[in-house]
Amino acid sequence: MFISIMAKISLYAIPLIITFIVCYAYFVKKIKVYEVFCDGAKEGFTTAIKIIPYLVAILVAIGIFRASGAIDIMLKYLNPVLNFIGIPGEILPLAIIRPLSGSGANGVLNDIFLNYGADSMIGRISSTMAGSTETIFYTVAVYYGAIGIKKIRHTVLVGLIAQLASLLASVWICKLVF
């Protein structure tokens, strides 16, 4: 009973929220919703054109990083330390790629699923980590580059600290729950 009710709610939740927002904007705030939407879409297209060079640069850098074998070398030397801490070395490629690229991280996550299974401990830790971390360098390179922000030191530092905290929390919580 509860599951069927939740299924119905989840089926209609997003359309109802969007309808509410549009009706509120039009009837209460007297906003011309379609015109404002079109203006926003035009700005979004302009932003997309601005970020293409930064996007290409970060994707090329990630491709070089993966193809060079640098991840394998790092894994070879960091595996003893990771085992001592209790972090499976198999998730290191995901931990390295995730701050750089979401699509690259999804590819690594898929490789982990194919090799270890989605329901394995490594698969669960990887899923939790992928869902709770951010593409820090991608975000900084693309969005900060598009609007011309040059001083990014604190953003990257705090992002990397959050990334590490998320990695450790993912391992700890999955080992606790599963």
C-alpha cells in the first residue's frame, strides 16, 4: 500500500511542482512566463558557446591522463597506504577521475560494475562515492573560465577537502551498513 502511494506521488511530483511554479509566476507575480523562459534559454545558449573551449580543454586533459597510464602507476604506489586505511584500492581510479569529469567517472564506475558487480562492496562504495562527490576541476575550469574568475585557490582547496571527506564517509558508511 505504502509503496504504491509513493509510486503515484513520485510519478506526479515533478509535473505538479513545475505547474505550480508556472501558475504562481503567471497569476500571482504577473510574469510573462514564456518570454522570460525564452530569454533564459537564449542566455543559456550563449553560456554554452562560451564554455566550449574550456570543456574541450578539460576533456582532452582527462583523455591524456587516462591514456598515459598515470592512474595505474598511482594505484601501484598508493595501494599499500589505502589498504592500511581500509579503502579498497579498486575505487582509486574513480576517486581520481571524479573531480575531473562526471562522464569519465561514469565510465570508470561502469568498469567497476563490470569487474566487481554493482552489488559488491566495491560497487556499493563506488556508487555512494560517485553520488556524493562533485566534479570540482571540471566545474572550476568550465564555469569559472566562462565568466572570467581567476582566483580559484580557496574553491579548489575546499572542494578537494569535501571530496576526501566524501570518499572516507562513503567507505565508512558502506562498511557500516553493508
